[in-house]
Amino acid sequence: MSQTERHRIERLGHQGDGIAQGPVYAARALPGELVEGRRDGDRLVDVRIVEPSSDRVSPPCPHYKGCGGCALQHGSDPFVAGWKLDVVRHALEAQGIETVFRDVITSPAQSRRRAVIAARRTKKGAMAGFYGRASDVITEIPKCRVLSPALVEALPVAEELARIGASRKGPLAVTVTETENGLDVAVRGGKPLDAELRQSLPALATTRGLARIAWEDEVVATRLPPEQVFGGTRVIAPSGAFLQATKSGEAALLAAVEEITDGAKRVADLFCGSGTFTLPLARRAEVHGVEAVPEMLTALDRGWRHGDGLRKVTTEARDLFRRPLTPDELTRYDAVVIDPPRAGAEAQTRMLAEARVPVIASVSCNPVTFARDARVLTTAGYRLMWVQVVDQFRWSTHVELAAAFSLSH
């Protein structure tokens, strides 16, 4: 390791590190700052801020130094919002696309309603929290500024799960989700489900007031239905199923999707999950939901059948990566909503471009694959009308967005 060096930070990388010429990477440094540290390959370690940026703030969370859950608490809210917007803008510019950007919508602190907590047994009992940055060391987070109060209260639950069900070989991954009737808990990485666990897990659900506990892929205890509400309709999603990270983030994305599809009579919702967009849209349009996971569609269909004031909803279990909807199938819809995972949906987007569906509402959690797919549409004659960046993973480098595509005339 070399002697102390000084570097001027020029920009942030996609993981939130400051980048100087070289490139040389410095964790938790901001553009314009002069930093010093010892060189270890292409990284500075033991970084000290010599000249701080005017955008630097004191991290609001006491766990920030050791916890890897957040990467950008040292930056002001306007700076972080601007950086996330620029991440999307630069991804689109790389594809030769310009558009209008709306103001970033950021979820408030302590609003995360779903998280994966790491928990392990210790000599004295157990501990639970988030991993440190690039580390397998768990940092306890009793005063976390990201998690909702209900999820912070779940930390002792994760510890108890580790005490009764973790092996000495490694930690548990405890996915905790807020529902209308208490916490929905899904555990992976534990001991095999034996008779003792089958007895102790339902008891834990009762004493801790949990809605449901699943161990690996088996639901072991359901005390109350773990319901989510999508557009006024109650849905019991499968254990561990995808859910937007915050209610405010979900509301912002839904508002954008509803605006884009306004006036459509028939809508296809691709990668629809358990109905986050499908069921609210069904209040004014017929919707066809397509998803690869049949259990999610079962939950969606059950919610629709018990809902009030909804138009017709149909569902289809289909792997849209291997078998995208064809132009012949797509031409019956006035609008399409597409919300793929991080890999994007290039094959399906090409089918959309060929079908020339009048309006497309695109939701994405990866600006790079979004921009790649957007290029397919703009090359086919679509116009990217606007982009709404939604920051529901506050203080992280994660970026989400909704975008409006319309056929040019």
C-alpha cells in the first residue's frame, strides 16, 4: 500500500463512489472535493476529506459509517436527486435520446416497508441488521433512518429467528414486509424445517403479532391474511413476492402510469406481479395482466374477484423473456404498461415497436436497460414524451422511473 495521496473528485460512479483521474475511487466522496488517503490498487482507503463540497451534509443516521445499506447520506437531498436524474439523462444520451424530465419524487425517511435483514447466531445469542459496505459483517441498526418503524421493530424478530433456526454455517436472510395485518416474514438460509421449528415458528408469530411466516418456500404459520391494497383492492401476495419499496414510491409510479394510459379502454400490463398497476387501472379499463409467476397471478385474480367497481381483468402466466407477446396479440390494446426486472425487456419491446401500440407506460429500475429499450421504440417512431424519476430507495444509488412513450404523428 502506498503513501498518502491527494486527489480531486470529478464525478460519482454508479455505486456512489467519488471518482478522480486515473480513475481512482474514493468511498463517500463528492464531486469537487479534495480528498486524501492511501492507495490500494485503484482505490483510496482511510479517506479523509480535505476540502468538502458545499453539497456535503452530516449523515442523519448514526449507523451510516458501518452500515452498507445507504451510500449517499453524506450528500444533500437536492444533490442526490440531481445526481439520480443525471444517471437517467446520461443513459438516454448514450442512446441518442433527449426528453423532458420532471422533478424527482423522493420517498421520505423511515418509509421503507420491505427489506431483507441479515441475522446470525452469536456466542451470546443473535444479532440482526444490514451488511457493512463490501463486507459480510452485520451492522446492527436499531436507529435506522430508512426502515419504517414497523420494520425497525422487526429486528428483534429476526434475532429470535436466528436463535431458533440459524445454523452455525451462516446467517439468515429474513425478508420482512409490512402488510395491512402485521409483518409478513420469509426466511432463507436456515436449518432444515424440522418438528421443533414447526412448533416454534407459529408460537413466534403469535407472540410477536406477525401475519405470516414462511421458511424457505413453505408457509409455516398464517395468523392473519397478509394483505396489500392496490387501488382499493385487497390482495394476499405470495410470501416474499415483489412489492414496491415504499407506499409513496408506489403512488408516484402509479400516478405516472395512470396519466400515460388515461383514456385507454383496453390495457395490457406486462410483468404485472400481483397487481400493483393492474387493479388500480381496472377501475377505468379492461386489463390483461401477464406475469411468469403463477402464484402472483392467482393472488391478483383472487383480489379482482373480491374487489368492487372493477372492470374485467384477465391473467396469463407467461415468460415474456422467452415468449414475448406478439404484434398480433398486442394490437388489441390501446395502451401497454411494462415493468420488467433489471435486465429490461428487449425482446418484448421489439414486439411492442412492431405492433405500434399507441401508448406505452414504461416503468424501470435500471436506467441503462431502460435506455437500451427506449432506443428500440424511438427508432420505430415512438416519441419519449417525458420521464419521471422516483427515488424510493432514499440515500442509495438505486434509481427508478416511469416514462411515457407515444407514437409520433
